[in-house]
Amino acid sequence: MIMKMSKTILFAALFIPGLLFATQARVESMGNNTDFIKDETSASLNPATAPAFGNMLSGSLGQIKETGNGQWTRDEQWFAGVLSYPLPSGLRLTGGVTLNKTFEIEKLYNSFKDNNTFLVYNYGDKLIPGGGDRVDYLDAIEMPEPFADIYAFGCVSPNEDLDFGLGVRYAGNKKTVEEDNAEISIVGGNLGIVYRFFGHSIEGSINFDRFSLDRTKVFNDTNVKDINISEQGNNFDVHLRSFISLSSKNTVVPIMILNSRHLLGFNTTDLGLGFGFNRELHKGLIWAGAKYVYHKSAYPDRIGGLQIYPSDASDVNSTPLPGGVEEISHKMVYSFGVEKKMLWDWFAIRVGGNKVYEYLRVSKDDFIYQKGLYERDVDAVAWGITLGTPDDRLKFDVTVSEAFPYSSFLSGGEDGVLVSRISAALKF
């Protein structure tokens, strides 16, 4: 009995302090990297981590972004709930759901749209009237935005040392008007496990998503090729990490990740290995970590039967590369974060940073378009605050700036916006 009680106390001492601040804004203002810290956002990646957080309602009120012409919008609002219930037999059941939280493969699809990745000939201004000589194919096919973004999961904990989790996700949309048909969907799920032993833990998860896009668009013009495209792509992620306790306050975190993406003819693979360190402070936490990532991407020559062209070389913000190029890079990612309650138990401040150096080679048929060492992120750190109850059962996490010190608090934080994101959580 004494040994079991000591083990429970050790578990609480090692894991509960890291859960006191656990929302999307916390991650964003503490280095924007979840590889080396425990956080409730990990439940979307590994559902077996959810039982450690108990009963919780959480979410983000969205992020403020500039859309152009001096206009601002708030998007990425999402909400989640977790409920954990112990049975008399010692078994614990945990279930949860997130609503409207954008999936990773959906973020990649949106980045293709935002960055005009697939430029094609505009057929004499017919695909997009007034669009110019070359237009983005994803704009031309006019796909509806995926909605729902539902992720639901369940976990079984046979004892205090072992958790198994299973999750499923779906997002999609469909539009049909006579001969104009459009359907997009993302269907997937994940498996996860957490095993704890002698104050240490191992976490592993496998995520799988299938992205489908079907589009038929008939032009009543013999000079324009009708759109008839059907694309499917399978995507998976493997994540492994371990929290190894050196003492009651110090923990080291080795990680391994493998990501594979297949979307609209775009194929990419990332293999990463990293090592991090956590130290519990008085009413706070400090962490740092480094990760090496081998990255390889292959771009398609054509999409929907149309040739992909380089972007406009006169645009200083674009890279004039044709379709069919291949990228190979070696990245070193350095991250850190600090959070601490200051003055009062209901107020905390946090600061974090992320830095990427990348040696990149872009080529096609042995012709090198780009090669060299690049510094990917600006020399800046993010910061934020937390307002909540002293016991942390209710809290509001705020991202004030993601580009500190280059944005001024006196001028309104990031690009004139005082607060870029607010997240909230309630434990019960």
C-alpha cells in the first residue's frame, strides 16, 4: 500500500505541474512547438494522452489575421470536451470530441490555395474571367470549403500505468448544381498508447487520413477544356516520444517523427529526431529542445490534365519554379519556452521562440534551381499571459504577439492587433 501510494504521489509530482497551463494559446506563446512538453492539444495527435487531463472543456476563440486591404478576420475557432470516468473494477474510461479544429492535411490543402501553388494557363481569360494569363487551379475549380472538422476519441486505462486510445475524424462538403458537381472530404483516425514506469513514460501514436476531391465543371465554350478531376491521397504520421525523469524537477524528452503526405500529386516525407529538456520552476516551467528533420518533396508536372507553370518572376514574394521540381532539405529546429506565475497565483506570463536553419536543394532533371543554407525564421520570440483562478481550474490564455520585440505592445501588438488569440479551459 505504501509503495502504491508513493508511486501515485510521484506520478502527480511529475505530470500534474505540466498540465496547469494547457491550451492552444499557451503553445503559441511558448515556442509554438508541442514536441517536448505535455499539453492537452496532444490529444488530437495521440488520444491516449487524454486521460491525464481529466474532465475538461477547452477551446480557442480564434486568431485575428489580416486578409488584405486593411481588413481583418477571425478564424480557427474551435471547441473541445473531455470526460473521464473510473469504474469500480479499477478500469477508467475517457472520451472526448473537438469541433471545428482544422486537420493537418486540411492546413496543407489551404496553404496550396493561399500560395497559388498550381498555376495553369487561363484559356484566354476563360477559367477565371479577369484572372490574367495564369491562374491558380484551385481557385478555378471553385471547391467548397470543408466544414464540420469533427474529431472524436475514446480511451481505456486498465491501470494507472497504461492508456490506450482510438480516434476518428471527418471533414467535408458537397455541392451539386446541374452539371456542376463538387465534393471534398477528409476521413481518418488514429491509435495511441501511453505507458508509464518508475516515473518515466513512453508515448506512441499512428495517424491516418484519406483526402478526396472530386470536381466536374462544364464550360459551354468549345475553346475551354471542361474540368473533370478526381484526386485521392493517403497521409500518415508516426510519433514517438519519451519523458525520462532525471529528478523530481528535471525531465529529458527524446522524440522521433515520420510524416508522409500525398495530396493533389504533391508528395512529401519528413523524418525527424530530436531531444528536449524540461525543468519545473516554482509555479512555472522552462523547456528547450532541438530537432533534426530530413525533408523530401516532389511536385507534380500537371494537375487536372493541365500543365503547371512557374509563378510570376516579377513578384518578389514568389519563387519562379515550374512543376515537377524536387526538394531535399536538412533542417535544424531550435525551440524554447518559459512560463511562470508572477506576483499573483491568477496571473502568469510566458515567452517562447522557434528558429529554423535549412540546407535546401531544389532541382529538376539534374538542373539546380536553388541550393544553399537558409535561415527560415526571424530573430523574434512570442509572448503571452494567463488570467485565471489560483487553482487553474478556469483560465484564459492570451497570445499578445508572435513577433516580439519587433511588434510593440504600445502600438497594439502584432500588426496593430493587441491580442492575436485567446484560448480558454475549464476543469471540473
